[in-house]
Amino acid sequence: MRIGAVPHRTPLALLALAVAVLTGFVGRAQAAPQTLWPGVTYERGVQFTPHGPVAISILRGPLPGGVTTLEPILSNDALLGRETLTGMERRLAGSAVTAGVNGDYFTVATGRPSGVYMQDGVLVSPPRSARASAGITSDGRLDIRRVSFFGSWRGTGANHPLAAFNEVPDANGVALYTDRYGPFTPLVRGATLVVLFPFPAAVPGIDLQAAVGEVIASGSPIEIPAGGAVLLARGTGATQLAAEAQPATDVTVRLQLRPGWSGVVAAIGGGPQIVRNGSPIFRAGEEFTASQLSPRAPRTGVGQLKDGRIILVAVDGRQPDSVGLTNFELAQTLARLGAVNAMSLDGGGSTTMAYDGRVLNTPSDGTERRIATALVFAYRGVFAPDVPARISPNADGVDDSASLSYRVLLPSTVTARLIAPDGTVASEVSGPAAPGDYPVPFPPTGAGPTGATGPTGPTGATGAVQPAIATDPAIPELGRWQLVLEGRDALDRATTMSRSFVVDDTLGFLKVPRRATLGPTSPGVTITWKLAHTARVTVTIERGTTVIRTLALGSLESGDRTAVWDGLGVGKKPVAAGTYTVRVAAVGPVGRSELTAPLTLRRTK
């Protein structure tokens, strides 16, 4: 709303408005949260600020642990290279259902993240000490702090500093490259390389001992063996390495973080920290420029609420319908949402939020950018993909049927029931299930109960099937249906999930001319549709999000129906030529249904 929209305010209202303006927000329009899976919701809203509208997408998840965790993802499963967020999610779809946001800043040319990356306790990229890092502990805490890296290596002599980890060392330094870096070491002219195989998982804080397999005096890239590592040295470091790491000897490497980050099992870089102890931070004193923090731009952030739940936020920006936020305004937003601890992630064109391989926000580049890392909620319980909210089995080609299925992520015992509107079980399968996708026939079919053997593989399911409710098996009973899943995995973790949808054939066969020309003597635009049941009908003409005209037709009997729009809008004035949407809504015996069609309007004098 506009600040001056209401002429008279009480002192309390004026104070509330002043606080809202100071925090950057003077109103909001927000859709109800959508449940993606048990414990994880998505919502999208618009904040109306003095600087323009701001579109914000929010994922809320539980305290990480159990079947829903908070995890970083590495593009292409290697330190180098880039991948879209939806590509990462689709790549992991066989092992987890994911919903999340883009991660750390990165170098565009190589895809290397700027800061720390740790997964399952294994370090892949070191932290950047001048910026905050976000660690995820084994008990689900989000530990945000500045962390520095140092290391050492020892061959047949004394300990020596390890100057770099999975990156090029300085002129006289030694670096360690693990197989998570990529298939080959980089080109470093004049370097000495030592192949270590097998090499332990790169867990910080412990001695990592490995046998020297080969010593190569060449700066050319060499293959990093799977399950192995390579020490690469330059200058005086190369001399020490060649002398103290000979074939058939052992080398011990130690990777250290300061502070030790006890209990952290996963971590991602980013920064700056923007909320501490529930208060937004204006200046964190981290290694960022004013040009990175001050402009209103797309922003991404992660925060933890007082009760341990996690929120992921993506703010659209650089667009007419979303101007974006400054970094401090993002901090205020996370604090307003209840975060007691929060950190920024990469923003700008990288800002993306996605669920199960589908983008949820509007990236400012106009298309999804390839990025280096992501931060996601990962779910490994029984899962039912989204279904249309309303199925209209009237053969008009619009939502006539639904493809129902469920996904098993871990070997589990699963029961899948299809519940009819009257509460009876229309079909059921139960039994052991391997990971995979299982179809659920709809409308339900079968002649009666049989011996249940349950899901047999990712391509189908067998089991006890109840008779279809409807007399005609091709037309299911009208009303609300539910697909209900129950699962228990090998760790004895029980999960339940359900999806509901409405079967309603009341409204169908909407026909609107794609193009219409109106003038002083034109009869208008004819709109036709069919009703299968008596319903209260409204026809609206819309342009964008604005309703231009409403035709309330009242209660109509079943049959072919027609309305004519005369091309006039509010105040009975002719509307301008352009593209419009015709929306027909019917409230019938099962509730509200609607159909839309585009219309391009031309005008003649």
C-alpha cells in the first residue's frame, strides 16, 4: 500500500508504520504455505516497500536430522565445474528429494567455490578466513563463524607447512589435491608431484597417512586416482618434497581448522553473517565491498530459528515486480522471520530456489544460472510427488486425469492407500519396496481384494486392490481423494505422507476466440462453456493481475452456457487493445473450479 493511502492514523499506527518503513517493509501479500513433504513448506510473498515491491520465496524445514537433513551439494560432484540447481536436484533424485537454494560465491571460469565445502565430515574446499562459513553439526545446529585453514605434511623428515588444499600453492609451497578436486591436477609449470594411494578420507584434525606411489618432476597435469591424492609442490617446497617423499615410503598429511569446529559434519561458504543472537548485523567486518552489500539486488540467505528449524530465503531483484534488497535489509528480513543466527549466500543472478528439479523463484538473468554449490533440505522417507489440486474427468483436454505415483528413497516396508471421498479404501498395496518410483492406478481398478504382496520394483506395484468406487470405472467418484503413504526403513524410521486432490467435472470445454476485434457496432466477445451440474458462475476479464470486468451470472443449470463481453471495463468504458485473460469460475456441488483462456483484443473506430 502507499504510505499516504490512509489520511488519519492513531499514534500507535504511526509508530508501527515508522518501524515498518525503517525495516524496509510497509505491507505484504503472501500465499499460504505449501507442504512439500512432512516438516518442509514453501511460501512466496510480496513485500511492499518504499523502494518498490520485493518478491520473497521461503523454505522452512525442521531441525536437521532423521529423514530430513540440511546438506550442501557440489556441482558435478567435483570442485571444478558448474551446474544448475535443478540439475543437481535431478541428479540426486534417486537418493533424496531435495528443496533448496544456491550456495557459495564462486569463480565463473572454473566453478570453484570461494570458501569452505565439507560433506559427511570430509573437507573438499578450505574456508576463507576473512568471510563467515556455515557449519552444520551432527545435532542439527547451524554454527556460523569465521574459520581458518592450515595444514602440514611429513615424509621421512620433519613436519612442513601445507600451503594449500585443492588449490594452487604459492611460489614455494606444497598443496594437496584429493579426487574431489576433479580428474586431473592443474597445470603448474616446474612443479613436482607425488601420487599418494590409497588416501584416507580428508577428515580435518586427524593424521592422514598414505603410501607414495610415484614421484613426477613435471608441471603437466596428472590424473588424480580415485581413492587417492596428489601432493603438488613448487620452488623450495618441491625440493623438500622430492627429498622426503620417495616411492615406497609413507607421507602423513594433517588438515586443520581453527577453531576446531567440533561436531560439524557439513559446511558451506558464503557470508557475511547477517544475524547473531536474533539481531540483524549492519556491518560484519568481513571481506566484502560496499558494491556487494549496499545495492538492492537478488539475495539468498540461510537462518536457524530459536526452536532449531531452518529457513532458506531467496529474494528476487533487478526486476520491475521485485527490486531486491540490500544485504542489511536481508538481515532484517531474516530476523523478522525469527532467525537467531543467519548468513548470506551468493546473490545476484545466482539467486535460485528449486524443489525436486523445478525452479520456484524468478532468477534475475531470466534463466537459471549454473552455480558451484547449493544448500538443500534432503528427504529420504516415502514421498508422493505433487498432483493437480483438481481433476476434471470430462474429456475436454484440461486436467482430465492424474498420474499418481510414489517414490521410495531407501529400502523400506511401504503401504500405499488410495482413499475415496466417502472414506473407504479404493486401493491398497503393502510390502517391502526397493528404491524407485511406483505408479498408483487412477481411477482405481480391480475386481476385489487379493493377497497383498506389495511393491515389487521401481517399475510397478502389486497388492490388494479394492473395487473402484464409481459405477463406471473410468469416472471416479466426485469429491476429495487422498493418496496416503506409510513407510519404515531399515533404521526403523517411520514416515507418513499424503496428497489430496478433488475430482470435479462441473466445468469444462471453455471456448474463447484467440483474437477478437471490437468496434462501435461489434456484438462483443462470445464465451462458451459446459456445466455438468448446477453451479454459481462468474466470468472475469483480467489484464495481468488486475480484474478489468466481472460478469456475475448467478446460478446456472447444467448444459451449454454462453456469456458475451462487450469490451467495456470499469465505468462502462471501452478497454484498450491488448492481451487479456478470460476466467470462468463455477461453484458447484464439489466446490470451486475454474478455467482460463487468453484473448488478444483489437479495436476499430
